[in-house]
Amino acid sequence: MQWTPVVVVAYALCIDYLVYGLILPLSPFSPAGIAADEKLSLLAGGYAAGVLLATPLFGYLGDRIGFRRPMIVGALLLAGATALLAFAPNFELMLVGRLFQGAAAAATWTAGLALVAVRYADKRVQMMGYALMGSTAGSVLGPVLGGWLYGVSGYRLPFFVVLGFIGLEVALLLVVLPRDTASRAQQPNVLAFVLDRSILVPALAVVLAASAWSILEPLVPNHLRRTSGTGPDAIGAILAISTIVYGLSAPVVGWIVTRVGMTRTMLLGLVSMAVTLPLVALLDTLWSNGVALCFVSVAYALLLNPTSAELGDAVERRGAHCYSAVYAVFNIAYSIGSIGSSALAATLLAHTSLLLVLLAVSGLLILAIPLVLLNRPRETIASASGV
């Protein structure tokens, strides 16, 4: 079996998430002087907006012209975003950088995962897992690397190092991946595909998971900085630990799904996130906050992980080959959730506390339980992905 394509995709996903994780602890320390929670939430929403706007384009192109060129475009967009985030003197240019970063992620995730699905049809679950290990590694390394390099030489050094990693990614994509060939497979009716209940309910679960998680990511670093005087290195370590806990939860979530089914697992995730989210605001020391984040990470895995298996199953049931399209649905759903939570945070934080904002999100998660129950019953799922 040829391993090089999956290794290249894993590296691309790693760099994408490394940049994402690197920015989280650094944003409050940017030369642009962005300290307000409302602006940090809007930056997170800018990333999600970039994903949302670019995903349909890359989902369309991936199933028609191939996956190599969209991935190269994604890497170049990520390089531009990284440079902007390093040198942006104000909030507006920081927001543009986050938009570019979101567009880059849309290209990498839709084309990269579709490439693995097509190239390794006989061992799709296994090879998809190897590819997704790259994103987990990037999530772990990003906050730690960003915090450590900031301590070595200030804000811009982490971005210079990442630009070198992106240059290697472009070289690998150009040299290793085979040239694209246009697909002749008939594409499904888009409206019927998206309105299938087996697509809609997992997509709803993605929206909910993204809403809950995305409201934390931009606010936790500032919360820790205010309450315990924590710097980027310690914030990065706490975020990395919670990400490791998320990655280690994947086998447990898979075990739960095979025994109680996907719908009950998602419901368990909904309730768990609703209960654990407010703990992040209630606890104000570094390590107690880290423990709370770990609990939220496990709940996030329970809600999000089963959806990738169900979306893939929906494609298989239709006898289709539109893997870029189904990952486009995943990305769009995640973006909608992120944008919604960012808008909610930016609106409410000007008038209330972080605790009340998280309580509001918890209430929305509980209210969504009847909608998740609309999912078709599934007795077993062979595996759960760690997307």
C-alpha cells in the first residue's frame, strides 16, 4: 500500500491545526492590542466565516477537478493568513487574516479527507484515522509551541517558524501527490442529499458541538490571564492537555457508540457539555480551569465524534462518491455553529458575565435534545472518528 498520500494529508492537517492552536494563546498578546472579549470572539467568528464562505467552492471543485490543486491553494492561503496575523497592526487586518485562515482550512479539510477516502477505499476507516492523527498532533503542538516561542523571542517568532512548516507542506504537495484528474462520476442531487435526515441530524450535532466549543476557545486565554495572571506558555500547556484528553477519548466514544448507538451517544454529549461548560467560568485558578476544560473535551468528543461515521455512511447508502460534498456539509455546519456562538458572545459579553454567557449556551444545548432524537435509530456503529 502506498503510504505517501495519507502521510502528506496528515501533515497538512497537522499544520492547519498547529496554526489554529498557536493563535489561541497568542491573540490577547498581539501588537494589534486586542484585549476585549468581544473582539476575540469576533476573530473566532472571522475564522468560521472564512470556512463557511470557502467550503462550498472547495467541495464543488474537489469532486470535479481533483484534490491536489485545492490543497495547494489552501496551503498558500494559510501562508498569507499567517503573515497577516504576525504583522497586523490593528483589529481589522487581524480579522482579514482569520478569514484567510478559515478559507485555507476549508480547502485542506474538504480536499484532504476526500483524497484519503478515495485513495484508500478498502481501508478507509483505518487510513482516515491515520490522517486525523495529524490534526490531533497539530492541536497539541500549536498552543505549546506558540507559548514557548513567545517566551523565547516575543509574538512574531512563532509565526516565522510556522511559515517554514507551510513551505515544506507546499513542497510535499507539489512533489508527492499525483496530478489531478477530472471526475466523471455522476453527482447526486444536492438538495435531496442535504435534506436527507441522516445528513441533517449529524450536521445539527456538529453545529451544537461547534457552538459550545468555539465560544470557549477565544475566551479561555483571556479569562485565565485576568483571573490568575497566566502567560501564553501556561495557557498553551492547559489547552494542549485538554486536546490530548479529547484525542484519548476517541476509543472510549467508539466503544460507547457500539453499545448504545449514535443518537444516545450524541445525547450524552449534549447533556455533558451543558453541565460542564459553566464550570470553566466558575473556576478561576489555572489547574482547576484545566480540569474543567478536560471534562468539556470529553463531552465534546461524545457529541462530535459519531457524526463523521454517520455522514460517511450516508454517502455509502446512496452509492455515491461525493466525499468532498459530505465533508463540505461538515465544515459548513461547524462554521455555522462557530459564527453563531461568536455573535452570541460578542453581543452578550458587553452586558453580562462569561458565566451567564456559558449558561445561555448550556440552555440552548438542552433545548436541542428533541431535535437530535429525530435521528434514525442505529444499533451499532463499527467505528467512531476523531474529527
